[in-house]
Amino acid sequence: MTRKYKISVLPGDGIGREVIPEAVTVMRTATSSTSGLEIEIHEFECGGEYFLKNEREWSEEAEAFTKNEADAILLGGIGAKDAEGKIVRLPDGNMAGYSVVIGLRQILDLYANIRPVKLYERVPTPLAEKGPKDIDMVIVRENTEGLYIPARGRITGREEGDLAVDLRVITASGAERISRYAFNLAMERGGAPSDGKRRVTCVDKSNLLAGCKLFRESFNKIGESFPDVVKDYAYVDAWTLLAIQKPEYFDVVVAPNEFGDIISDLGGALQGGLGISPSGNIGDQHAMFEPVHGSAPDIAGKNVANPLAAILSVAMMFEWLGTKHNDKSPITAAIKIRLAVEKALGTSNIRTADLCVGEWSKVKPSTTKEVASEVTKGIAE
Ligand code: ATP
């Protein structure tokens, strides 16, 4: 039986408006070349540029559809600048587009931020002695608690600017569910590149912070139900060192929100940069997929942004839909997209400027559209 999936597409600001339309073309091509799969795309404007024109971050229709009807969400980048070059902000000081990108994570309870770190063949990594066989891990970041919950402020009654507080909240239930996600993910993967062992590394600062102690206790409790997965630990500062020295040791890495945020940018660097780093924000019912990069105003409007992060985010989306609905067709589409990306990188020199470094520094950079067309061609073949 063919199932139709409704997708909310939110390109957002800056390069989101360039890479998401290309990712949508790839999505349509993968769908039409896969039997038993149908999609219905609903595209809406949102973010800072929309706010400048409409004094809302998105339309009521966009908000209602995305929250209540969409089977999955694809988001570009959020963050615009006004005519004076200042970031467009809401009256409360948050960046315009905040309720889309951060709000959806909270409202739809997208508690797992998943960032695969995989080095593709013929992509430059800054690690001189490492290659694709060494770099293949997934960072699982808790996405709804930690330091980023909106419990913060300046203390009034003191000299202005003297004292600010950010409250960090960790709950046992939150730490347990993200740990469970990480262990389940390890069971689906083939283990760490170095030794093939299924391993989940808990990255925290439990030698110092109470929240991290609770996070680690919760990790250990959940880990007891996964005897086939090695429980592993690293303090966050040490992890950054180890990830550079021996990335091949890591399989699945789980961390509280703010630590996960920081270490996954390091992961992005290992796999060739933000232009090729996809992500998913996943809950039990809903999920939103987005490139790790933001709106990158410095390169917006030039047709130079790498569309692969957005395209690989579509592959993650199809994989999630297929797993959630026990439907093989979206999984087939995901595999086709990944193979087409591998083929485009592996057999052509068509690559955007961010990947024209090192061995490829003499290659003439391709445009956003040229790279996406190469991927689309690979799916259709
Ligand atoms: P934020 O993440 O807070 O939205 P931002 O929008 O300023 O920040 P990013 O979009 O994360 O920044 O990008 C940081 C830099 O990385 C950009 O200045 C750009 O040079 C580069 N970059 C990001 N995405 C891409 C891409 N898809 N292709 C090529 N370069 C990129």
C-alpha cells in the first residue's frame, strides 16, 4: 500500500532559501523513483525576513500545519539582518525565528538532536592521518533541557550588567530517555570503526556538576538493559582531545544539551565542515530535520552554499519516516539519496567552494545548483 507523507518545508532565511529548494528537488526525485512512496509538500515562509515584512515569525497556517498535520518537517536556516546589518530580533530580544527553530523543539518535544559524523570518500578532513574508515560516529544531544531552557536573566537591583544567571536543568527522566535513544541507536549500527564494538560514550562533566552526575547515573541505569553495548565515559574537555586523536574509537556519543551542541560542531569539522553536516530533531511522535548550519548571511544569495547538508537531512527524514511507520519505501528513498551523494563526491569534481580545499584546492568550485543536480542525476540513473 502506498502511503502519502505530508512534509512541512520551512526554508527560513539566508542560504536556507537556496539549499532547501534544491533538497526539495532531490526529495521529489527520490520519491518518484521509489515505488510505494508519495509525498505532499507544503512550503511556508518563516524566520527573520518574514518577520520584517509581517511582524510574525510565520503565518498561522504554517504554524498550524507544521504542528498538527505534518508527518515530518524540513527546516533551512533561521536568522536575518535588517537594512542596518543588525540581526532581526523579537521584542523579547530573541532572534526572529526563535519560535520556529527552538519553539518547535520544545512544543513537539523533539528531545533527541541527532548529528551523524561521517566522512565521505574524497571529502577533505582537517585530520591529516585520518580518512573515511576512521570517522563514522553519531552524536546524540539532549535537546529540550540543560543550559538552553529559557530560565535565565540579569539580577535586578545590582549595578547594571553585574550579574547574569543561566539555570541548567537536568532531569532523570530526560537523561534516561536520551540515553535509551543512544543505546537503541548503537544496537542498529555496526559498532565503532576501530574495533567494531557497539559503544555509547557518555560525555559530561560529572566530576564537577550535579546535573552531569545525574545524567551519568541515568545513563548507567539505562545501559544495564543493553548488555551488548559497551558503556564508555569521557569528560567533555577530554572528549574534544580524544575525538581529534582517535575519532575511530567513537560509535555513538550522548551528551547533555549544551555539551552536545559544542562537541557536534567539532564533529562537523571532522567530516568536512558545516556544508555537509545534517541533523535531525527527533521525538516519539514528531521530527524536524535541518542542516547543522544556520542562515550564513555572509554567503547568502550567491549560489555558493553547499546543499549537501540539507540533502542528507532529507535522507535522515526518509529513514525516520520509514522506521516510524514500518514502511520500506522511505528507507529505500533514503538509501538512494545517500548513494547518490556518495557517487557525486566520489566520482566527480563537482563540489562547492567549502570542499575545494587541500587536495581539491585547484578544483573550480561548483554552484549550489550544480552540486544538487549531480545528486539528482545520480538518483535518477
Ligand atoms: P547560526 O548557526 O547562529 O545561525 P550563522 O548563520 O552566522 O550562525 P552558519 O550558518 O552556522 O552561521 O555558518 C557559519 C559559517 O560557515 C558561514 O559563515 C559560512 O561561511 C559557512 N557555512 C555554513 N553553511 C555553509 C554551507 N552550506 N556551505 C558553505 N559554507 C557554509
